[in-house]
Amino acid sequence: MTYQAFYRVYRPQSFRDMSGQTHVKKTLQNALQSDHTTHAYLFSGPRGTGKTSTAKIFAKALNCERAPIAEPCNECATCKSITENAHPDVIEFDAASNSRVEEIREIIEKVRFAPASARFKVYIIDEVHMLSTSAFNALLKTLEEPPAHAKFILATTEPHKIPATIISRCQRFDFKRLSSIDIVERMKVVLEDIERPYDEKALKVISQASAGGMRDALSMLDQVVSFSENEVKLEDALFVTGSISQDIFYRLVEHIQQKNVASVLGLLEELMNEGKDAVRLSEDLITFFRDLLLIQTAPDLGDLLELASNEEKFVQLANDFSLDTLYQYIDILSKTQQEMRFSLHSKVYLETALLKMVQTSQPAQVMNNHSEQSKYSSFTRIRSESCSTRKFSTTNAVNGWSCCCYRITNNFTTTTTKTASWF
């Protein structure tokens, strides 16, 4: 049998198999159970979050021989046929490669015909934002007055490119990025099914690299399984994903805390020579400092940590920084990351950011001694003599105090100043 990638083999076939997207599942299941489904749906969200999989599950539930039902049975002939992409009444259409109006018109002409064997004809239009303006206009009339047996499911990663007239005729569902916990749990199911032992830290590294996309996570897991020998190890996951280990981040931040410029730049040079990406490294550093903030402010939320952990050394490292300093570090890295996107010298930007962080000092203490304050501020009280002639006056401020008043007469300027004493 031909080998298939993990993301294809372990694609969810029912709502209960889906990871995350609770708001979408509950709404669709309630509509299916009560048989109150509308004619058009718009699924929008980042790639790999389950839009097309949800559309297929929904199409199966609509046409299941046991309908109305909240979950497809996956046992009847209709469900099996849809799972195998062989049912004539469930049509998948890729708008990215069929964006012309002629292709859409061909579909529209066939919409009016009754389903061959199912309850509904379901049209799944993927990457719908790629359709041309003429194609959208041709689709609009059908969405406005659809036949009773037709259901449209539009999927897109860029809903802002879809005309408002199309969106207003659809029931919209926004898919969210999956949490690290959901992705790790799904990968555990896959590895247990193939009977491959694993290190949970390796799964967390893959989850972090996937940026909330299940398809990306399963693709990387597939690579790691192929690369590793008998067990999915942390070292293998770090190598395949190009990620950096906790210990490297710990060493780098420890050097920053110790203000050891040579060690900071030396470690960065070592990472660059290994082929690490400067932009990705800056993102990971932001995440690491966010973890240190979390350890300091909410130590009970260890499950939310991504790059650090609740080990004693990380707790000690987090407590070595003030909250203000951690906020400053994140701010420096965030600004640097934005600047790096428009430059070919991303490494130089990152080096500069690290130097700024090394040179960042703790906030100065508030001075309470009046004698010290007098070194930096002065207070003057102004008294100006009256004048009957035409006048113009202005007041300048230095360090928040009124310091001088000018009275301009016809031919001269009079200024009278009296210094006030501290009380």
C-alpha cells in the first residue's frame, strides 16, 4: 500500500475527532441535530486549523443515511463514499487553480439539478478569496437565491479579500489557532497508534514550531519519525524543526543578566553558524522572556510555558530580573523584529538588540533627599512690575517649574525674579 503522510491518514472523520474549535463544532452540531442548516457557510482562519476537514465532516453529517444527526456515522455507504472523495453530490472546488468566471459558471449551471443519491448537493470551495471579481459576481446570484437542495461551504485564509456582498450571505465561522496542548495531545494519539515511544519535550518543540497549525505539526512529526531511529527524541525534534533547546536560551539569558557581552555575541555567532534564522530566534527570545514573566507572576500556570519550564534554575533566572526589565527586553525585541523584516542585515539588528538588553539597567530609585533633588531642579517665583504700556508675556518651563516671565514694553524688557526657598 502507498505510504500516506500523517496529516492525511489522521485527518479527523467526525466532530469528536477534531482538536479545538469548540465554538464551531457546537454550533454546527446543534444546527444538524435540529435540522436547521443554512444554505451557505464561510470558514475562515489560519492554515492547518481544520477548515476543509470540518467542511467534509459537515457534508457527511448532512447526507448521512441516519440524518438528522449531530455526528456522521462513518458506516453507511454515503459517509464512506464522501470519506473516499468519491461521492458525486459532494463537490470540492479549488479556487486557487480555477479562479476564472468560466469555471464558476460551469458549477452554477449544475446547481439546479437534483442530487444523484444524497439529501443535499454540497459544494466546498477552498481558497475562495482567489476567485476573480467576475467569478464572485457570478456566484453572488446563486448564493442570493439558492435551490433548496444546495449547500455551499466557502473556506479561506484571507476573508478580507472576499466581497462584503458574499460574506453577508453566508454564516461565518472564524477558526482559531490550536493551542499547544491540543496539538501535543493529537500527536500522542498518532504516536501511540504507530507504537512509537516519544519524549514529551520533543512534542512540545514540534508544537511550538507549528504556530498553531495541526497540519504543520503532523508534517513535522512525520519528518521527525522518519529521522529518528526507535524513539522520538528531543534532539531529533530540535534538529528537524530548526529550533533551539531550553539550555541554549538559559545560557544566553544568563549571559545577558551577567552583562557578559563577549559570551552573548559569541553564543549568537555560534547559533548563526549552525544555520539558525535571526528572525525566528528573536521570536523565540520573546517567547522565552514571556515564559519568565509567567513564572514570576503566575507560577501555577506551568502548562502555559512554551520554551522555559518550572525547573528550579528557570525559576531562579526569572527572579533575577525585575518585571520592568523583562518588559523592556520584550519591547526591544519586538521593535527589532519589525525592523528586521525590511532589512537584509537581520543578524546585525539582533546583535544590536542584545547589546541594548545587556546595557539596560535597573530603574533608578526615587530620590527622597531634598538636597539631592536640588541638584536636578529649581523653583523660581516670578514677580513682574506692572506697566501701563502695551505688553506681551510668555512663560517658559524647565523641569516642570515656572522659571522666568518676560514683559515686553515699547522699547525694553523688564524681568524680576525671586528664588523661593524649600519648606
